[in-house]
Amino acid sequence: MTGLTQALAAYVAHPELGPRRAQAESIARQGMTDTIAVALAARDEAVTRIALDYARGQAGPAEGGAPLWFGGEALPPARAAFVNGVASHALDYDDVALSGHPSAALTAAILAQGHAQGASGRDCLLAYIVGYEVWAELASREPDPYHIKGWHPTAVFGTVAATAALARLRGFEAPVAARALAIGASLASGLVANFGTMTKPLHAGRVAAQAFEAVTLAGLGLTAADDALEHHAGFLAALSPRGQVDRERPYRPGEPRILATGLSIKKYPVCYSGHRIIDAVIDIAREADLDAAQVARVRVGIGRAQASMLRNAAPVTALEAKFSAQFAVAAALLRRKVGLSELDDAFVNEPAMRALYGKVEIGIVEAPDPEDSAFSRYDTVDIDMRDGRVLRSGEVRYPRGHAHLPLAEADLRAKFEDCMAVWRRQAGGDASSLPSAGALYDRLASLAQIDDVRTLFRG
């Protein structure tokens, strides 16, 4: 029986997407488009600037380099991928699936490699689908949430997935692809303890950079274990929270996994663990025309892994607020929206916000989500008012923007244009380096028809 590492390598070398390829490409294109938008809006984030300064110091000659999406000089592809990857995750506004952030993990690496070799848009979309498939297959073997153990799935699975994507783009045959996957598995790391700090978006940048490292070394002939993914001391076993991972099940490729699980596009620029409660609070506040000053207590029910991610009970910075159930509730109560304008240190520390933080109580919903073990089956919000009323959300199954509750096309375009508007304000005189928001959005909408992705960002 062919082991998992070799079976996935065979798929990477010769993927078969079947009759619904165009649908799979459409989902991948949507993820890549959304990722570029949120990276552009993160141009002036401190973590993006630090990543850029670091990459400049490490870069070396830039001939044949890949562009920084938000403008500026080209860098060698691996370094450009690193910076763009950090920017993709800097606002925590990027899409979600498979208990992580697939597009932040994949897009930066794919477009940098695609630029380096003049790949077509369709080649890049295929690489994305292949990377997503590898991530989905690996993650599907574990019944327990990786976050509880301390692993950030974007960092650990993303590294192997991005390696698979680059191996596909470079046209590796199975033996070389297998070595690349095994090398990538040894490079993978990233801790939940660093959520709410700049190191979390660093994970996404490192995913892209390490994918380049893995495929480059594999292409040069560096050896690695034939069974690095499924070995008893290999990738899956080492990560497994309680040792329940299935290392033996044969891999049987079928329809692309992206068709089944899709992508969830974020409506709010905060940790996805808080999106259902934001929806619930906004709905209650609007329906009851609620006065936040009259709230006595807010009882929130979320999953245990979600609670571990929403770790900041009394945030003092916008970065900490992204990982705070208390902030999510308070912002939704006070402004009935949670957008980029709410992610501001001054707003986080407003007296009305700080007063609400202390009124939020977190309870645990033990029933796991059968579709994603990092979440509870549902979240709940109960708001106790000073006049004795209790306003209840009921069970909230999916947040707005989830693959099962998708945003309308107009909302997706509006998010893209909002992010580009932020970028233009930040870029000032450099804003002419990219086409207009509408032109870039339309260009990305036709990504499958683009012959050479080097034309993508030309103004």
C-alpha cells in the first residue's frame, strides 16, 4: 500500500480535478482576490513594515524579483512572498477554512512563484487547489482541535500546503514532490500562544518563505524521509493533541476538497472565533434598539478552542482586541458594526468600551462542530438588561460570510474596494502604482484567463 506522503506527492505531480474544475477555480479565485485586498489594507501596519525591513536586509539581488502587492520595490520571490504573506494576515481579515487561513498561507507563495516563472492565472489557481487539497487531507485525519494543543493550523498545515502548491507550479514529478513535502513538514511550526501579537501574522509570512525553501532544497536533491507525514514519529503524530490521528487511511483523491468545504470570507477584521457572537449581538441590538448603557450583563457561549483563541479579556491595543470576545461584544453593542475603523487603540480604550468588557461572561459550549473541531456546534449570546429583560440570540450556527452563508457579490466587491481605499490613503503618491479598485477586481475576476500573472498588478 502506498503511504500518505507518496500518495499526496503523486497527486501533486498529476492532479485530476474532474468535471467541476471551473467551480473549484472560482472558489480559489475568490480566496486569492480577498487575500490581496486585505494585504493591501495592511500596507502601513507595524508588522508589515517590520517584515519589509527584515526582507530588505536579507534580500540580496532583486533581478527577476516578485512585486510587493502594496507597492514599492520588487524583491526576490521568497522574500516578496514572506512580506506579502505577513501583510495578508496582519489585519486578521483574511478568509477561513480547515481551522485556519488557507488563502493567507497559499496566495503569497503562489503569486511570487507564478511571477518568477511567468505562470498563467490558471496554473496559479491549480496550485491553490492542490495546496488546499493537501491541507484538507492532512487535517481530516485528526478528530481533536489543534488549537487546544497550542498549534496554529495556518502555520503547520499551511507550510506543507504551500510547499505542495509550489511543487505543482514548478512541475515536480512525484519523487521530488515527496521530498519537498517531507522537508516542509520538518519546517512547520507556529504557536497559539502568540495570537494577539505580531508573531501571528509572521506565521503566514514564514509559511510562504519556508515553502520556497522546501521546494528549492528538494529540487537541489536534498533527501528526506519517504514517510515523513505518516511515520509514527512524523508530522501527523507529532502534532496530534491526544494521539488519535489516523496515519494509516489510504489517500484516495476524488473531487477537489475545496468544493466540499469551500472558503468563509470574513465580514469582520477580528479572530473568526468571535464572528458568530458579533452577528448575534448586532442582530439583538438592532431588533431591540438596544441602549448599551442599560446592559447589565452579557453571557456568551462559545467552544473551548474558541475561548483559548479569544484570550484577551481586557484589551488595550487594537491588536489585542482582535482576539477578545469582550471587545467583539462591546464594539457590536456600541457601534453595531465591527470594521477596520473600530480596530483603533483609542476606541478600544474608550470608557464606554472598558465598562462593557467587565460585563461579558464566557461560558463553554461543549458540543463540537462536526464540520470543524476548532469550533462549537453553535454559539449563543444572552443579554441581561437593567430593566429585567433577557434578550437571547438562540443558537447561531454559521456567521455571515461562512461557506454555508456566503456574502453577496456586492458585499465581496465592497470589501475589496474598502480595503483598496485604505491602501490608497496610506500610499499617497504611490497609489498610481496599481490599477483602480474596479479594474484590479475585474482583472482578478478573470484570473483563469490571464496568460501571465506578471501583468496582474500593472497600473
